[in-house]
Amino acid sequence: MEKLPASTGWLWVKQGFGLFRQQPGGLSTLFLGYMFCMLAVSIVPLLGQILPVILVPVFSVAFLQACNHIEQGKRVFPNLLLSGFRKPAFPMLFALGLLYISMAVLAIGASSLVDGGAFWQLMTGQIDGQSELLKEADVGAAILLTIALYVPAAMGFCFAAPLIYWQKMSVGKAVFFSFFAVLRSLKAFAVFALTWFAITVVASQILFMVFGRSQLAMQFMVPLSVILTVIMHCSFYASYRQLFGAPQGVSLDKPAP
């Protein structure tokens, strides 16, 4: 893992657009299939609210594997969505999802020390955004504390899923290597994040300038969001490839029961 200059973050974004241009239809279809799966999972009794979050690492490898297929000149098909459900990766990816949601709950729960639990109640749907409790509590400080606690965890989760899938690391080892990979190239990731924030804001503002804040603009916002999200995944693959090298052959072909 080498230390990279800040400009590398912009390069990752450009490479993400380049990957998307090669197979926009296949990647967009893959994402729509993912959204359908998330919708189906969300109706599962009792677990419908948390299961989609837990399965994020499982499904995320599908987009990374799709980018790897594009580099190899292969077609991208929806069956790649099953990539993360194959052994021996699935149990560890599922465990990573459990760790992911646990850290999020811990970070949000810790904010109660600042605002008396107002932000927690908002995030869990116990109150709405117009509640008087939010006006009285120091929600801004609670959000800052949540971010401060969660950012280190997010650094650990950043590359953990592909490291588990491609390099067959344990959950702990993958989180460790992911954290220090991001830490060593923090400037590049800052540029990466700021660039994507700017792209999202500019793209939405152009849409509103053309169509106004109308229903038509909202309709165009959906495919725009899909495209940008897919390209962001492609950019993330570019960052993984830069830091850890091109994925070697993967022999995970036994579906999990």
C-alpha cells in the first residue's frame, strides 16, 4: 500500500467514468437488479429494516466484480449479484454487515450523551423533523460527535468487503488493512469525496435550471441518481485497484445455503 498524492482522488473519478462508458447498460441493469433485491429483502418480517443494511457488503462485491469483468473484456450480467453469496466469502461478508450496523448504532447512540437522545429518536423514527425536542436539543453537536466516531469505522469498512472476497482475508484483517490504506492516502480520499460531492450538487442544479423544481425534474432525478451511483462504484473499484492491485482469479463458486 503506497502513499498517494491528493490528485489521485480525481484520477479515480475519471477512471470510474471510463469504466462506466464501456458498459453503461450492463452496469445500470445490475444496479436496478440490486434495488429490486433490496426492495424484496425489505419486506421480510421483523428483519426488513436492518437486513438491507447488513447485506450492503454482500451486494457491494457484485459491482466491483462487474468492473473487473469490464477490464477483462467480459460482459456484465445481472447474475453477478450472486457473487457475494458464494462460499467462503458469504459468512464473512455477512459478519462484516453486522459489524457495520453495530458501529453505526453505537455512533448514533453515543450522541445521546450530547443531546439527550434527540438525534437517536430522529434516526429511529420515534420523532419527526418538526419535533419541538429537536429545537431544544443540541442536535448539531450530536451529529458532529456521531461523524467523529463513525469516520474511523468507515475507513475500516471502506475496502473490507473486496479484501474478504478477493484476497480471502478474515473480517478483522480486512478492516485493519482497509483502515490503514485509507489513512495513508487520506488526501486522495478527501479529493475523491469532495469531487463526488461537487458532481452530485452541480448535476442536480443543472437539472433544476433546465426543468425547474417540477415533477418532471424529479422524474429525471431518479435515472441521474442511478447513473451517478453506478459510476461512483466504478470509481471505488479504481481506488481499490490502485491500492491493492488488480484482483486475481476468484474461485468462489459454491453458493451459500
